Amino acid sequence: HVFWRLICVFVLRSHSTIFFPPSRLARHLQKEAQSQHNNSEFTEDQKKTIAKIATCLELRSAALQSAQSQDEFKLEDLKKLEPILKNILTYNKEFPFDVQPVPLRKILAPGEEEHLEFEEDDEEGGAGAGSPDSFPARVPGTLLPRLPSEPGMTLLTINIEKIGLKDAGQCIDPYITVSVKDLNGIDLTPVQDTPVALRKEDTYVHFNVDIEIQKHIEKLTKGAAIFFEFKHYKPKKRFTSTKCFAFMEMDEIKPGAIVIELYKKPTDFKRKKLQLLTKKPLYLHLHQTLHKE
């Protein structure tokens, strides 16, 4: 894997944008992460890791171009990516930084123009002061259809109605990642992303989208939980960040409406160190429907 060895060298020598701009490396990695070819040598999990590395490179590029930044991405941080890059085919540890791949966006080299279908040209448009409450039409998320029914088994549909946030109007391209985890944080079903939210209104971001849980309730392991991670795009840093998360445990699976608390990031899938996002009465609003043969 000569290409990956070269990437590692470039990462470690990226003290300035003169040698090899991190943004260019990010673009190459993002292309690989978004590759749809069946003959790709990388698994979907490896592609997610590559996309996260691309996000880190973008942060490094932003730090190089900024005279000062309180949360800049330092060279020392960048060096932590070297062992991941060198062992990308076998790496299975937790990623060292709380970053997310950019959904449905291309990372572009400086000077390139963004021509994305279903998206407005203004990269920082779509939210903020004086902007419309509705978002531009976007490609749908990664929602999956309902599983076939089985006698005596129960399927769950969760309608994500809205989420309450004090700065709801400032969130750009918000969406929610839904996953089902066991007590060790291991996925029990495929992870799903909602489409970008329908609209913003006061202190709420509205979704009104159905999530079909990809396992019969009776087959979920004891202690499992359904997680909802609220994510939004940060144009200045050019990456998507997790703002907060919520979860629902098995004893909360009941027909009808439910509101659940929001917690501070990073997402704690093991549910051991939970911190409420706010003391204000702001929650994730859901509606559950059970289907049983």
C-alpha cells in the first residue's frame, strides 16, 4: 500500500500549505470514502474511518489558515492519525477524535466550485439569521424499509417528530443518526441516517420521519438501547458535528408518544457518563408504533 505510506509522510510533513495542503489530502481521502465501486479494497467501516481522517485534515487545513483559534487542530493531533493510516485495513479501535464524515457533501480543494445537485450554491446558506425556515431539498438519508413480519414477533416504527434546542435556528443541514446498541456499544442493527430536517420553528427542528427498527423487539439483547444522535454541518470548519444525543431503553418501548432527554456529546453508547445537555425543558419528541402478527 504505497499510496497510504505516502499519505502518512504527507500528514507528518504538513507544517505548511506549501508542501502539500491538507485540504488536498482530505479531498483524495473523501473520494475514496465515497467510492461506490464493488471492487474497492475497503469495507464500509474502513471508508467511514477514512472519511473521519479527511475531516481531521480539513480541520488541520483550517488551523494553518487561521492566525489563532481556540480549538485549532494541532500538528500533534494530526500525528495521531499515522498509525490509523498505516493500519487502515486492520484498524478496529475507537477513533481518537469526536468528528463525523460530512454527509452528502464533497470536500473540495481550494478554488474549486461546488456543483451539487439538490443543494444550494451558497455553502453557508440555509440557516442562521434572516434565512428561511425550510431547508433545500436534499438526497434522502439511509433509511431502511420495514422488515417482513414473523408470527408472534414485534416490529417497531419510531416517528421522529422534532427536537428542542435553544439554538435550533442556527443548525445547518441537521439530521439524526439512529442506531441500536448493546451494553458494550456494539451495533445490533444497521445504522440509519434521517434525511435533512424539514424545517426549523422557534426552538424546534422538525423531522416527521419514520424509522423502521431493523430487528424484532423480542430478538434484541437485554440492556439494548436505541440511540439518536443529532448532527449538523459547520461551514467554517467544513465538517459535520454531533451536537447532542438521546437514547431509549427497552422498557420505554410502548405505543404512543414519548419525550426523551438530550445529553452532551460525545455520544456515550455504554451509558456510563451521561451529562444532560440543558436544564431547560427541551427534548426529543418521538411517537412509537408496534406491529405484531
